[in-house]
Amino acid sequence: MRVAILGAWHVHADEYTKIAKEYGEVVGVWDSDAERRADFANKHNIYEFSTLEELLASDAEGVICNEATNKHREVLVAAANAGKHIFTEKVLALTEEDCNAIREAVERNGVRFVISFFWKMLGSYRAVKKAVDDGLIGTPNYMRFRNCHDGSTSHWLPAHFYNKEQCGGGAMIDLGAHGMYLTHWILGEPTGYRSAFEHFCRDEKDAQLNPDGIEDNAVTVMTYPNGAIAINETGFVSRGCPTTLEVGGVDGYIYQNGGKYVLRNREGIRELEIDEDLPKPIVFFVKGETPEGCGIDEATALTRMMVGAYKNA
């Protein structure tokens, strides 16, 4: 597939561009920031579109969107109206209204849509979901996911990741998105949210990076009508914290033990059989395919969950 890079704002833009070059062709890049656009074009030796309109008029079959989240509605609706297939970084948009506008443009123009829910491609997590779907723990009633890094405490996150207007929030809407879409994938969409969002980094250097005081240490507890509970933990202030997924039910429990997942139920204790990882969603997209679980419905559900988490912080 011939693709154009629609924005270089996101930290994954470099990776996506390299993968797109490996599996297809990158015809150029446009970003709303002229300096960032020029630097990115020079770094990857690709054409620099001077305007969004020039990109949309190009022979690119699709776009890889790495623009700031608050600009997604504007640029993705324009891309769909130009007949371009869409790959986007999460989250899709900051409101359900914006998601619905993107959906309408995608469906009206008949373009493909893929969002980067790459944890769903991991063989280990697919094995956990299959075990739950197969009833090996009975009715599920508990889930916990923890995913953190030290981007704030080690000062490697780009400054614009602390811009509340562009991002819509801090650690939860960025890194915490993975826990949200995994929760939706395994337990379904919750109906209740209770969040604790904290600002841990407060020294002089941190204050300069994070003037909006966005959350860098966060937990959201989600509830379901049947009494089930899900906990999503995330943050930018923890080094060496292992990613953790566990799911419990009335008849059993699945937990992580090193690189393995263990099932304990009425039949005993055993390790789950884990298949190989699937390719990342960006690989599916550039090869002209759409991975299961990375569509517009799932993208919209993630935004709804984020709205709930932030409303109740």
C-alpha cells in the first residue's frame, strides 16, 4: 500500500514510518507544525507535503495518523472524504461526538479503518481471552491490568505529551488506553467509573515540562451491573514495573508468572498454551488487511471509557 504520514506528533510516528516503508511505500509526510514536518521528512528521506490538501490530493491510498489527539476529527474526516484508508494511533478522539463524525465519514466513503490496539495481537493475551471465552474460570468478575513506564521521572517523554489541550489528559488517556481496550475486549464495557489521578513529579524541571499538572500516576476502577470489577493502573513515574494482567471468575483465576500465564480452576493448575504473536495492527493495515478487534466500534468504545474515567476522577 502507498501511504502518507499524517502528522509526526506522536512518539510512534518513527516506528510506523519504518514499518510502512518495509511493507509498502511512503509517499510523504504532512504535519501542522512546519519545523517538525521538515525534520521528520529529512530524517526519513521522504517528501514533505506543504499542506494537508496536498497530501489528500496525492496518490496515497491510505494515511497513518500521528497527529495530536484533539486534531483527529478534523484530519481523519478530511482523509476519509478524500477516499484515503485510515490507520490511527489511539485514542481515536476526545469525545464520542467526534468519534461518530469520523465513523460517519469512514462509512460514507467506504474506506478501511484500523486503530493501533496492538496488545490484542500478543499471543499471551489472546490465550487469556480464549480461556475466559471458553469458560475456564466461569463467569468473570475481576480483572486487573497494570502498565507503567518512567517517561516523566526519567524525562524522556516529549514536552507536548504534557499538553492537556492536545492530549486530553495525561497517563490514563495515553498509556492507560491499553488497559481500557483490553478491559473492553475481555469483560465488555463497564457502566461505572471511579478514578484516582495524581501528579507525582513536582520538582522545578518537572514543573516546566508539565505546566498543566496532568496526571502522571493513575488508577481507574470500573464496575459492571453484575458486580464485576476491573482495575486499570498506569503512570509515567515507575521504572522496572512489570506489565501485569490477571482475570478472576467464579470458578478460577488466571495470573501472570514471569513470561507465562497460569490457570487455577477446579481441575487444577496449568499453564495456558500460548500461540505466536500476530503482526502489529500497522502491518495488517499496510498489507491491506484489517485485524479483528481494531475497528471503529472498538475505537469509539475506548473513547467512551476514557470520558467516564476522566469525568469521575
